[in-house]
Amino acid sequence: ANTEFKSDFGDQVGRLCFKAFKGLESKCSNCKVEKTFSDGLPHRSEEVWTLGARKAFVIVHTSPIRDENGEVSEVMEMAVDVTRVERLQAELKRKEEQFRNLLEHVPCYLTVVDRWFRIAFYNTLFAEEFGDSWGKNCFKIYKGRDSSCDNCPVEKTFSDGQSHSAEDVWRHNGREIHVVINTSPITDEKGTIVAVME
């Protein structure tokens, strides 16, 4: 065991690996070390190593060490600790769920519209009023039109990347709905506008 391993897990030389850094009483059910001994090939796995209260999420690579006859005599196990990455991913997932929940239940109509004026996302309140609108043109759903609206704030946001506001009247199920519209651009990692939130 190298210095990095010893600093985290102590001196485990001579102990069974599954006990030493996994806290198990018997060998792992899908042991990559055993596979490398069996087929002489490298293998990869994602595992959780435990020692006392410490848990480490690791990506493990195994590699055969051969004797002078070419037989696998030992297996080298190289592990990268990705615990911080795992925690960050779990936190990101939790934040995404919170954000989605917020968008779903915000007390106003909320839609995300693509460059072709198709609805790519809508919240609960919008669905209650307008029904299943995914992939349908916003101008058709909002107003029963066959083409984009005059002075469209979504079109303006796609054009200049700025937020825009407008007052409008939507017609749905034989009634008029007076709305104040605010738009915001949604960009990808390169800064290109891919959708507009309305």
C-alpha cells in the first residue's frame, strides 16, 4: 500500500482487502481483483470503501502483475477517491429538484419556448389552464393563431438576448385572459440562446 492509502486507511498490509477497507466479512460479490486473477485482464469498478465512520467513493482499476512464467501472481489495485465529486453530484441533484419544484409551483403561468415557438416546458398552473402543451406552438395554445404574434417578446429575446415585457390578451376556451408577459433568455454553456422562459 502506498503513502496516500496509508494516510487515509492506516497500515492494512497483510489484512484481507474486503475487511481492511470495505468493512465486509466476505469477499465482494463482483470482485474485480478475482476477475483479473482469473482472466489476466484489467478491470474497472465503482465502489464504496469503509473504515470506521469514513466512507470513500472510489473508481477502481485493477491490473495484473505477472511472474517470470507469465502467470498472474498479484493484482495491483489503483483507486481514485471521487467522494467529493459524488457529494457535489448529490447536492446538484438536490438543488435541481428544488429548482424544478419551485418552477412547477410558482403562482403564475410559466413556459419555456424554443426557437421555433414550440413549448418545451410548462409549469403546473399552466397545465391546469391549457392542458398538455408540450411541443405545440405557443401562439396556437395562447391565442389559437396559426402564426407567431405581432410584436412577440419571445422573438425579441431570441433576437437581442434581452428580457422583454408586454401586455397581451390570450384567448382560451371562449374566454379572454389578460396577461403581463416577461421573457428571459436561457443560454447554453457557450452563451448561445437556446430557449426563452416566458
